[in-house]
Amino acid sequence: MTQAILPGTGATGQQATLGVMGGGQLGRMFVQAAQTMGYFTAVLDPDPASPAGLVSHYHVQTDYLDEQGLAQMMQRCAAITTEFENVPAPALLTLGAHRPVAPGADVVAIAQDRLREKAHFVRCGVPVAPFAAIRTAEQLAAVGDELLPGILKTARLGYDGKGQIAVGTRAELAQAWASLKEVPCVLEKRLALAMECSVIVARGWDGDVVHFPPQRNLHRGGILAVTEVFESNLPESSVKQSIEATVSIVNELQYVGVLCVEFFLLADGSLVVNEMAPRPHNSGHYTLDACDQSQFDLQVRTLAGLPLTPPRQHSPAIMLNLLGDLWCGADGQPRVPDWGGVLALPGAHLHLYGKLQARKGRKMGHLTLTGATVEAVRSSALQAAALLGIEPF
């Protein structure tokens, strides 16, 4: 990009439009950030009730590979981003031939394939869990005993614990691969984890990189449940190592946009990279309420070529993921969570995504608790969890 796309009304009396591929909650929060800065927005998503489409100036309701839909996005938008990594890379390639697209099709394609992703991590010199590629029966038979017990993961289209099976023996491994229809997979050795963390960075067209502090994460059933961000939430050595590794990964990709890298902190104190997401991330939603710039503000800035300034966190924060399970009572009947009780807590910030139907495991919103001290934030967060029926942490 040679010239920044400035917000607000220009010399022609028109406002620049920024586009996003995908209409989920990440797209919704990008749209809201862009509109706050004075941009018009366009969303391409096939769902007529998509959370982002409902709040955007324009909603192109087509499939991601629909030629007319892509043409509309190119006609309306000065630049285009994506809100999830499984937007078909060919769609981004088509758009990128005519408009600035960040992140680009090439790096999204790497993130869509766990084997290519791991190869990139290895090139960057970033530690990964021991693994083996399984594309053929011969590779399955050649798996070393040292990789068991492990986790078999589909190479493509896996997220939130989907496409993953824990295996302890060769027989279980063979059975798991068969149940996954023998698609290309990666087998990762199961490691003794102390905790999980993630780092979110933003990189501009000019190569400038800024980052948020590392987030400590708790997953349940493969889905993020709790994120805690404050000083001393992680060992100092892990903070430094995770930031350096993430910056190395984003620079090696020549990436433009917001990217999250997830890490495992092992019981022996070492750190290994798990995976990356070429977009804003669930673990960074706290930035909306606890930082002077959110991850979505930085997504707008990187896409539009605006200056990047290091974000500053002004409050300790704990974020609770709100899944559709909370709308289901113990008797199986629908219920309304106790929002009144939750919002009576100090420092409670409720974000619901406008999804019309609650389902178990579906991300319906998040709740961030902020305060002057870690102790106060933790107290409010545990009270909120109790009110909502979320398991304590």
C-alpha cells in the first residue's frame, strides 16, 4: 500500500469503505471499530442474520467464492480484511489482485494447513511439540513410539477442539485416523502442560510491529473459557520468549494485520508454540475494555495503513467466554442468564454478539471484568462465574 486510507469524509465528500470477509462476532467488532473511526463498512457473509452484517453499512449476502459478491466487495471497498482463517484463500487472492487485502491469501493459506504452519514455525526457529505428518498408511505405520500418547489433528479446518482426537496406542491412532476419513493429519506428542498463553501482535504495511501483553488462557473442551491479563500472570521468562517468538513469526511471514499465536507453557518451564490465527482472537477481547486501543482498532489501522502506536493496558482484566450453554437451564429448558446480577458487579463489561439462537458450545458473547487491583478483578470475575453457572477457575 502506497497511501493511507484516511477515515472520515474526504475531499470528494465520500467516506472510505473498509470490507471484511466473514460476518461473525470478530467481523462485528471490526465493523464497530471502523465505524467509530469514521469509515463505512461492507461485510461479505452468506448468513442473512450474521452478527457483522446486521451492523454494517453494506451486507453482501453471498458465498465467499461467488464472483458477483467478490465484485461487489471490490467495487465498494478501498481495502479488505478477513475475520476467520477458513475464508477460501482463492477468494482473498481474487480480491488481492484489485484491492489491498490484509492478511494476504498466501499467509492465510499457511494458517489453514497445520502441516504448513508447523513448517513455518520450524523455519522461524520457534520450538514446537514433537510431531509427525500422516497423509498415507505408510506414514501412519512409521510413527515413532515416542509420539504416543498424542493428539491426532486434521491438517485443515480444525478449530475450537474440532478435528482432534486424543490417542494413547497405535491401535487408537489407526482407529482415530480412520474415523477422520484418512484425511491428511498431524500427530502431536501430548505434553505435560503448566498453562496456556497467547500473544497478539499487529504489523503494518511498513513493517512496524506492536503487541499486547501475553494473555494467560484456560481452555475447557477445546474452547477458550477464561483469559487473565495482568502483571505477573506469567513467568517473566515466558513473557519475553513468547513475545520474541511471535514477532519472529509475523516478520518472517511479512504479515500485515492482527495475528495471534498460542503457546503451551510446559511443566519444565519451557515454551512451545501451538498454532497461529491470522486475525483478532478470542483471548484478545479484553482489549476492548482494558486497553487504550483494542485489537480491532489495530486491525483497522493496519488495514488502512494508519500509524501504529504501542497499545497500553490501563487495568488488570479477566475475560469470561459466554457460550450458549448458559442459556440452557438444568432442566434443559431455555433460560435468561442473570445479567442484572452480573452488571451490578464493579468493572463488569458485557458484550453480546447479536446471535439469534443459543446452542451448546456456540460463542454468544464475552464478559470482561476490570478493576484497580488483580484481587478486586478476580473477586468480581468469580462472583460473575457463580451467577452465570460457569465453573470456577
